[in-house]
Amino acid sequence: MNRTTIGYTILIVLFIIAVGFFFYFYQQVQVYDKKLKEATSTDVPLSTYHFVLIGEEVDHEYWRLVSEGAKKAEATYGVIVEYEGPKRSNPEEQLKLLDMAIKSKVDGIIVQALNEQFTPLINGAVTNGIPVITVDTDAPGSLRDAYIGTDNYQAGFLAGKALIEDTNGKATVGIITGGTGQAYQQHQLRVQGFKDAVDKVEGINIVAIAESNLKRVNAEAKAYKMLTEHEEISAFYGTSSLDGMGVVAAAKTLKRQDNLYVITFDTVEGNIQLLKNGDIDAIVEQEPFEMGEKSIAIMLDIIKGKTVNDIYQTNSSIIRKADLPTEKNSEGGSPHD
Ligand code: BGC
């Protein structure tokens, strides 16, 4: 091999090494670039988002459905949703949970705004950059980013229309409601909607209204008192999940359940059983699962700076025994579970 050949061979080898280095570094630059883009992207990986959902009563069937909806969205979007609430309905404790969520600087809060005391805390969270969605019960005067839940006035109106239809426009009505004070704005709306629906029907008269404070035993005691004081009562309207069950228990004790019309809120298991037995005649069904699921999607839109609606209304409808699917009729589950 002469010197020229050796020279060419060295050159070719060097060329191949250079090309190899070029491709190697080119690839490294591409990888680095990709990593840099990911790190500086405004689309922060979703798994870093940590949201808190605060309901009225952590183990209540209705609130468990809200949390199950949120948990489904948690899996879909790869976010973390912490579900919290008092053991028993307790607005003070709920406010403390809200305060703690704000202090721990979570990425978003979904809260049932039970009463006006929630407004200053919600406003504090939003002005400090934590988006807030109210769920099930709104705080319309607050700075919350959006509300998702039932139109409670409309749901009450639907209940009134169902009662008119089912009683052929003739009924003497007792109302058992969660509460009438400012702590129960949602129930006030449900009562107002109902009253407005039956108002112009001559044969329908509301003769009494009492508060259950969302407790079944209170609903029973109040219904018992009403039934003894008003022999003429032929129908009851309950505005919270447990009111209908309390009414039925009182009516059974007084042997007044026959020919007594009962309409109440929420397709929780106890109400479905009574609907099947014929002790409850109609239920106003809400969509708690959907409230929970959608609230997470809306929260992510807010964080990404998308324009969101002020109010997202979930459906409410009337369920009667005939609406229960046949197999559920014999098993006793919720018509929509
Ligand atoms: C209401 C919720 C309440 C639940 C349990 C539902 O009808 O929409 O606000 O927490 O009943 O009482």
C-alpha cells in the first residue's frame, strides 16, 4: 500500500467517523429540543394538577355519586381529585375544608356553596389564582368561575307539575323541606318553583311547610306532626333526599299511607325501594355523577384559559314506578345506575 492509498483510506475513515458523529449529535439535539419544548410548554403535564372536591356529606349516596363522576374524570384526564366533606352535614366544617384547600394552594376547587358564608372564601381563592367551580349549590354573587348543577327552581317547578298531573289537580299538600333559612337557598328555590307551578290550580292547596334540616328523623317527626294537625293532607312534597323516607315512615305509623301522594328528590336507593313499593309516587331525579365528571373537564378548560360558561345546567326529570327498567324493578337499583 503506497502512501497515497493510506492517505485516502485515512480520509475515508475520518469521513465515516465525521458522518457518524454528525448523525449522533443531530439525534441528541432533537431529543434535547423535544425535552426543552415539553419543559417550557404552557401545557403542563396534567398529572401535576391537584383538585379538591368538597361536598355536603362525605358518605351520602348522592355525594358519593358526585365523587364517582369526578373519579372517572380523574382517570380520563390524569389529574388528582381529592374528595372531602363532613361526616354529617355541617356547614362550619365544610367551610374549614374549603379554607384548608385554599391554604394548601391546590390547582382548583370544586365546592358545594351551601350558603352565603362561602362567598368570601371563594372570592379569596379566585383572587389568589385558584379557580373555583360551585357544584350542586351555587354562590351566584361570588367570583366563582362556573356553576354546575341542577336548576333548582326548575326542578321544583317540575315537581309541582308532576303533582298536578298525578292528583288530577286536587290535593292538600304538606311540604317537608331541607330548610327555609339562608343556609338552604337550594331548598328555597325548590319550594318556590313548586309553589309557582301549583299556584294557579284551584284544587291544590299548600297547608303546611316544615324543615327537616336534611335529616330523616326530623322529616318523620315533622310529617307526623303535620298529619295529626291536618287531617285533610293528601299529598307531600319533600325537597331533600331523605324527606320522602321520613314522610312514608310517619304515614305508616299513623296508618295514613294509603291514598297519600308523595313526591320527593333524588333517586337514592331508599327512595327507589319506596317507589317500587308504591309508598313514594314520584321522584325528582338529578344528575350527581354528571356534575362530578363535568366539573373536572370544565376546571381543565378554565386552567387552559379557555372561555367557559357561567352556568352548566345538568338535567332534572321526574321518575315514576313505570319508568323503572323491568329488571331493576325486581332488583331495586337506581333507574340510571
Ligand atoms: C341536594 C344536595 C344535598 C343532598 C343530600 C340533594 O337533593 O341536591 O345538595 O346535599 O340532596 O341531602
